[in-house]
Amino acid sequence: MDQAIDNRRKYQRYETDTRIEFRVPYDFEAEVDFRITEEIMEGRERTYAGFSRDISIRGISFRSPKRLDPGDLLWMDFHLPKSDQVVFLRGEVCWCQALEVGIDAKAGFLAGVKINTVDGHDVDETVYFDKAYGVVWSELLERVLGGFAKLNRKKT
């Protein structure tokens, strides 16, 4: 990722590489009929699979086979590694960019999503500074990374 972008980041990112399934729920505007019809005609599934790239206290970025638009609302199933547990996320797409295609790579996109809820809980209400470990933490990080804060404990 671009160094300038990393310097603008307010919170630390933690690398992840975990399967995500997501859906773009539709509201009831006139555009909905067109979008649903378009997807049916093109034979695309309404559930897409991608892989996470990194996560922070309020957001996640992931590789996606589908181009997403800023403002799209997503319902996401984050599959915890080495477990059959799934974390249910709802969020809003902040950005999406095309990935460069290599010789062996498929075309795809990288998307950044602000997570609004984790298993039905408002993420913003769960953000706190963990004095014991010296990190900003949230329910999103706790559910996805668990005890990872212990590994990043600042030495005093």
C-alpha cells in the first residue's frame, strides 16, 4: 500500500487473510429492479467470496471479485481461521480499486469497508484504549483477532 496512505491512517492495521462472504443488500428504489435484473441476466450469484487483507478497530479491507461502489452497504460473513465460527459484519464501502492483473492472477478489486456492526453490536460503542496492552481495541478486533493484543503489548 502507498506510504502516504499508511501515514494518514489513524489506527493500526493488522494483517489478515481470511475468507469473507458478502452480499450487497438492495433498498427499494427504482434502481433496485435494474440491478437485480442485471445480476440475474448475467448469471451472477448474490453472495460473493473474497479474502481479507487487513483489519482495524472500525474497518476492513479485502480482495473482491466484484467491483463495489462507495456507499454500498454490505452484509459480511467473516470466517474465523481454524474454526467453524463466523462473525457477522455490516458495513459501508468507503473505496474500491482495481487490482493489477498478473500472469497467473484473476482480475479483481481491493475494497475498504467501514464496519458499523459486529454480531449486531455497534462497533463505535465498543472502541476503547486498553491500558494494559497499550493498544486501541474494539469488538471487531476482539471477535476477529481475539487475544492478538497480547502479542502486540508495548514493552515498558
